[in-house]
Amino acid sequence: MRIKDMKNLKVTLFGLATGAMFLTAVTCQNAQANASLDFSSIIGANVVFNGTGGFYFKNATSGVGNGYSFQVIDANNLPGDSVGDYGNMTGTYNIGAITTSGATQSAAVTGSGIVTINDGSFVLTGTLVWDDITTVGTGTTLNITGKLNVTSVTYAGSQVDLQTLASYGSLSDTVDFTFNPAKPLATLKSNPLHTTFSGSITAIPDGAMTVQLLGGALLAIAAVRRKMAS
């Protein structure tokens, strides 16, 4: 092969390898973008504190959302075909010993239930627990650290949003709500109260897969450089 042709071949190989590296980086960046669904309670639905240390999510008993407690209102890094779906969160949960740090009160939560999202024909389901509850001022958050608290997720339908979430197997569900005037956690634990709520269900990408993709691309670049040096 002529020297000129060899140089052109090396330039082409390097260009292809660099392009592959760029595409891999883009893929990894997209993989790190959390896919999530935002939801909000519907008319007639509430988070209810029973006054004896427990809470649950009350479903609407009339209207188009009868039998459900929330509706999907937005999709992030997803097509959005689940927006408008109804869902609920079953189970009764119990608030543990309260820890106070300044204006913040927090406690562990025990109990389990089921979270569902209904596409009209098929239902996404997962086992739901709440690891913690935290109050700061007028705001209260369940699962404030975003732990993977929805497990054994299944879905047999055709909505891409729900297929994507189910493919992860485990998800993070967080819920926020407010009381004005403020109700510290000690008050929520010992008084019958209720309010509306909102939250999000998020798929957490697998960081190990991203590292593998980048590692493979770097090995490809190194191989091309060795070829060019020969």
C-alpha cells in the first residue's frame, strides 16, 4: 500500500473511532438522565393521618378517578404516553420514633403496600415501602433521600413510559405535601389530619452499565492508536 493511502486509512480509522467515542458518550449521558413520571392527587383523594401513628392514601370515591388516588401529570425523559393514567398507593404505614434537628423532624416508616398505574387495559404494579418521613416548616416529604422503595415492578401493557419503568425492576417513589399553618411530624403522628399530595416515580440508571460503555469505547480508541503507530 502506498504511503499516501496508508495515511488516509489511518485518518479514516481514527475518525471512525473518535466518532464512536462521541456516540458512546452521548449514549451514556442519555442513560444517566433519570426517566420519571410526575403525579398529583385527584379530587377526593388525600394522604390521611389516622391520629394513632399511621397514615395511608385515600382513594377518590366518585368522579372519573373513582377508586384511584393520583393521576400522572408529566413525563420526564420519556415519550409521555402515560400522562393522564390513574393510579393508587395502598397499604397502611406507621411512623416510628421521631428525631428532631432544629426545625426538621424525621422518623423511620414501617409497613408496605402496592403502587399501581393503570393504562386503561393493563396495570403497572410494584411493592411499595416508605423508609422515612420528614417535616420542615410547612412541607412534608416521604422518602426524602430517593431510595429505591418500589420493588418487584411488573407491567404487561404497551405504553412505552410504563414499559421503560418496569424494565428497571426497582424504582424510587417520593411524595410531597404541605400543611399551612405548619404541622410538625409529632403533630401528624398524633392527630387525625389529611391533605392533597404530589410526587414522582423515578427510574435510577445503572451506573455500572455506563462505566462499561465508556470503558469499551476507550479500548477501541487505544486499539486504533496502536494500529496507526504500526
